[in-house]
Amino acid sequence: MAGATRIPKEGGTFLHTWQLLTADATGDAISIPGAADRTIQFVGANWGGATVILEGSLDGINWFSLTDGQGNAISFITNANNVGGEFVAENTLHLRPRLSVGGTLADVTVLLLSRSTMR
């Protein structure tokens, strides 16, 4: 699994980063249930035909596709000239990015900005 890094940012936010590769297509799950404000972005120099999705789980075993503010599953098929970002609607106990279609030599960076809404 592709490891996740977590870097504190200003305003009580955190930037979580994964590097997904064809050979390492599933990101490590993170748990941030107190961070209801979340934005995901996918960037990469080589997508190789890959499709990247964002999944959530309440038990860490059974995973489902997370959606954006319009109810669309968060899923991107793109290239280096087209980056995508979305608001994450569901607040799950666990979340992870995954290449649902691995592509050829795919190398995709996944960035998640989270902010706790707890006071």
C-alpha cells in the first residue's frame, strides 16, 4: 500500500499526501472523522490511462466510493495537463485513494486537505 504523509498547515488544517503507482495502487487508509471539511486533488505527470477513486469505510474492511457535493462518485481519468479537485461529501471513519484501473506506469499524487469542524 502507498503510505500517507500528514503535514500541519495554517488555520488548523492538515495536508495528507499519497503517491499511487501502478505497482502500489492502494493508498494507506487514514482516519480523520473530526475533519468534516475535506478537499481532494489528483495530480500526476504520468496517468498511463489510470482511474483514481476515493473510498470510505466505517469498519476499515468494506469500502465504498465517496462522492462530491453534487452526489457524483469521486473518480478521475486524466493526464498531466488536467488536474482535478473535489469537495468530499461523506464523513467516514476511514478513507483512502485507490487506482481502480492501474494504467501503464501510472504515477499519481493524491492531496487531501482536511480541517476539523470540532470546537
